[in-house]
Amino acid sequence: MGVPYRFGGDAPATGFDCSGLVQYVFDAHHVDLPRTVGEQYGRGIRISIQDVRAGDLVFFSTTGPGPTHVGIALGKGEFIHAPATNGVVRIEHYDTPYWHDRLIGARRMF
């Protein structure tokens, strides 16, 4: 929490981008994931938003068509992510209007 966003970032000491945070957390739990949002979106099992549970990945289309942002579901509609420039790693609800309108899918990795 609170680690600054950094494009291409993949470590707490230097900052995270969204997919770098996801890869870092999953690596800490010995789950191998690719580095980019698009590649992460191609992994795992597609699940409905109603079936999302803690540890699932939630994907959003924020800067263009297709998956461009990813976070880790925490349960009860919350997810942790590394938002855009000038942001920090934080928890938000994916049912707020901004995120709900951009939510494009969820994947279960294990």
C-alpha cells in the first residue's frame, strides 16, 4: 500500500505499474505470470464478475480498447492496484462508476 506508481515498475523499492504489482504479488506466492496486462489477461480461467473472489484478477479497459489495466480482487467488490501516474498502490471498489464502466473481465489463476 502506498508504493508510488511507476511505468514499467515491478518492485516496492522503485514503484509499480499495475501488471508489475500483480506479477510481484503472484511471484511471492510462487505463481508464474507474464509481465504485461494483455499477457496476464490471456492466462487463467475466465470467470464472471459475480464469481470473483480474493486472489482473482480483474481487468479494465482504461486507455484504449481491450485490457489495459489489472488489479487483484480482495473480495466484497474491492481490488488492489497501482493506478496511473502520480498515484500510489491502493484499494478501491470495482463497482464505483469509473471502474464499473471500464471492467471487461476477470480471471482465476489458481
